[in-house]
Amino acid sequence: MKLLLLILPILLFSKAIEVVPVATKSINWKEQLSLSNVKLIQSNDKHKCKEYLDINKLKKNKYRAKHYIIKDFTICADDVYIAVSKKIKFNFGFFEIERDGEIIKETDQYIKIRNLDGKIEKIYKDGR
């Protein structure tokens, strides 16, 4: 009984160690996460999340970072989102192009698109 009374406070006040996902390298904004840049470690980190990134879901879906994630920082579920694939099909008469991105502006001369990485590109319809 005395042993139980001695061990109980130690168990109550000790910090819980949990397995958390951590970035193995710095991850840029909107960069796709993969198993090569995320690892699981045991930690009692100060940075607590409501919900951590699930590695099994990472294997099944394409996740992208909502913001810049520092190397060796825990990854919460709020830090990432599932990338929605947006396909654009250009039909220039004699040839057709399909790319990932979204149309920003379309005129008679060109089409302006935003790629998945955020870069804006102008594609001329006459082949320039």
C-alpha cells in the first residue's frame, strides 16, 4: 500500500510521452508532403496539437503544407490539407494540352493560369 502511494504521484505528474510526426526537412508553403520528409518520434514536446497528422492517411492522400514548416517541428493535422487536383484542358485547334492548375484569365491571344505551386504562367494560343 505504501509503495502504491509513493508511485501514484510519480505517475500522475510525469509527462506523457507520445509518438508524433516530425518534419525531417523544412517544408515550404504548398509543398507536397511525403514519407521521406516526415518521420515518427517519441516526444513530450511543448508544441501540442489537438490532432496530429496520421501517417496512414499520408500514405493514401496527397497532403500539402498550409504554411512553412520548420525542420524537426511536429506536424499537426491543422498544418496540412489534402490537395484537390484541378485539371485544365487547353484546346488550340490542332493540339490539346492538359495541365494541373486553375485559369485566371483567358483572352483571344493567351490564357493565364496559376500552377499548383502558385506560379502564374501565360500560354499564348498562337504557339509563342
